[in-house]
Amino acid sequence: MAWPEFLAIILTGLGLTASITYYAMVLRNANKTRQTQLFMNLFTQLRSKDFVRDTRELSSGHGTTLKTSEENTVQGQTKKHLHYSTQQQISLME
């Protein structure tokens, strides 16, 4: 007469095992998705025109004097950039 109780315990264990396995697979997939998204965002940033322009400006040594310049507003937000000349970059490193 203990057969139905035994069957209920076995089914509960199998259900719990299946749910833990499914949850682990979902977490693994989410982690891979995040890593892929991070890589793609990094790739996009490295290929942006602003990044390439700023990298060329820094590597060429043609910086402007230290100033804060306001650029065009984008969707109501003002961008501010700080520019350093080559001499000021060297003095900051010392």
C-alpha cells in the first residue's frame, strides 16, 4: 500500500531535478548572451567616428589647449569634453 506514496516522492524528485537543470541552462545562456552583447558594444564603440577621431588626435599630438567646450545638444542633454594639449598631458604624467 506504500506504492502511491513512493511514486509521489519519486515524481517530486524528478520534477525538482528537471527544474534545477532547466534553471542552470537558462543562467548559462543568459551569461553567454551578456558576454556577446558586451563584445558587440565594445566593437561598436571602437568603430565609432568619435573614438577614431579622438584616438587619432591623441596619437598625433595635436591637442587643443585645456578648455571645456560645449557641443550641440542631443535630446536636451549638453555634452562637455575636456581637451588637453600634448604638453599638459606630459605634465600630468610627471
